[in-house]
Amino acid sequence: MSDSLDSWLHEKESAWLYRRVAEAEPDPRKQRLFNQLAAAAEEQAMRWEASLGRQGSHPIRGRAFRPSTRARIVARLVGWLGPRAMRSVLAAMKLRGLSMYSSPAVAGHDMPVTLADVGERHRGGLGGNLRATVFGVNDGLISNASLVMGIAGAGAAPKLVLITGLAGLLAGALSMSAGEYVSVRSQREMYEYQIALERAEIAEYPEEEAEELALIYEARGMALPQAREVSQTLLARPENALDVLAREELGLSPDMMGSPWGAAGASFLAFAFGATIPLLPFLAGLSRPRDVFAAAILSVLTLFAVGLAISLFTGRQAVRGAIRMVLIGGGAGAVSFLVGQLLGIVIH
């Protein structure tokens, strides 16, 4: 009975949230979809209510539904920021139809007719990992170069600068990898929970799931009869149904849930690599002021290369992006060096 009551509460809350999302959605087509999903959730809640009655108990009879505090906060934020900005939070609340915001319907945009079509737009894991690696190198380089320049500017001996830089490298890399592990682990657990719920609903209510998928395709520009035909075709193969619904209803990709340990390791190595660059002259044992000058030159050249690499993801002019990166990172290092000099004068 407890499971049935929880399911009733979930469907009622989903219906309530769908209506709040519809009120905040300016696009009439998307607004209609969320209102239809609200009606579907209400219908599902009625089934659970009937199930409770058949069990010989009716704990919700005469009971007014009240959304949870979390749902009310999310609804308020949706009203302020809009559904698109809140789609990741709404996905965590297990609302459907959110893939519209990552795969908008545009003129001439082909709707999926096979499982391969559905998955094609969601791929790109290599690009995402490469992008994270490039930015990890950039973070390590700028943060440790600024630290090294600040300590060197204060007049510290090369060995002390090296020790400080190595400590900064280790602390920053560990912090980045720990944060990445927690982030990916939490995201993976959320995905696994939502996909498990979706799996159970496919097994129990396949027709309703197909209709919800058809409504999503209709909101994205497909005629409803054709949308129903496509959704029925896609869900006709049970082994593929979960993949389709996770992608299209929840905006999730079951085969792209990253490894927390892999993400942590990649983050550690990327940050450590970037943080090592300004330490190389000190590791080589160059004398002052050559070590400081060499560290600055190496950092600037690496920043230029990182700026070129980042342009692959931003789509902007490569040289302009590289120069901007040099100005930002070089400016941070220069300020750190000057502040270090001032502190060195005051302390000494």
C-alpha cells in the first residue's frame, strides 16, 4: 500500500508541476504538450487511487493534495527563470518532454523514425571529454602560474617557489578530481534512479508511455497521427524502448553515463599537466631571474595553444581566442607577481 500511495503522490505532484511549467512556457505548442502531460499524470493518479481502493484501504479519500516544499520552490523558480533554464532540475523531478529544449524543432528538421535517428543527436561523448580536458589544463595552468608568479615576486628562493608550486599542483588536482567525482557520481545516481522508474513504467503501462512520446513529437512539429505511428514503432521493440524514452522523455542517454572514477582521474591528470608547465624551469634548476622569465614564457605559449584549442568548441576565430586567453591568463600572472612584490617589500 505504501508504494501505491507514493506513486499516487508522485503522479499528483507531476501533474501540478506540469501545469506550472505550462503557465511559464510562452510557446503555445510546448504549453499544450505540458498540459496534456498533466492530464496524463492525473489519469495515472486515478489508477493508483483505484488500486488503493481494491487493496481494501483508501488513505487518500477526502485528502486534499498539497505539493511538497521542493516542488513549490521548483515551480517558483520556473516562473522566474523559465522552463528552459530549469530543465535539468525538472528532469530531476522526473518531468517528461524536456528533450524539446535540447533538440528544438526548426524548419526542415527531420524527426526520428528509427532508434538510430533518435540517438544521433545525443552523441558526442568524445567531444565533451576533450572539452573538459582542455579546460582542466587551462585551470591548472592559470591557477598554478599565478601562484608561482606571486611567490617568485615576493623574492622567495627557487626551491621554495618549486615546493609551493608542487603543493599547489597537488592541492588543486585533488580538489578538482574530488569535485568531479562527486558531480559525476551524483548525476549518475540521478540518471540510474530515473531510468529505473522509466523501466518499471514501460513494463506496466506501455500504451501510456507510447502516447506520451507521441505528444512530445507532436510538440516538436510532427503531426499527431504520424507521431503516434513513430512512437508505436519505436516502442515495439522492448529492448530499445527504454533507450528511446530515456532520451526523448527525460533528455537522458543511458549509454553516456560517465564513470565517476574516470572523470576524477581525467580531471586530476588534466589539471596536473597544466599546473606542471610553470614549474618546468624551476625543476630544471635555472638561476634567477631566468627561472621566472622562462616560467612566464612557457605559460604564455601554453595559454596561446589552449586558446587555439578552445576555439574548436566555441566556434570563434582561433587567433583572437588565443590572444584573449593570453591576456586573461597573463594578466592574472602579472597581477599575482606585482602583489607578491608588494608583499615581499612589506614583509621584509
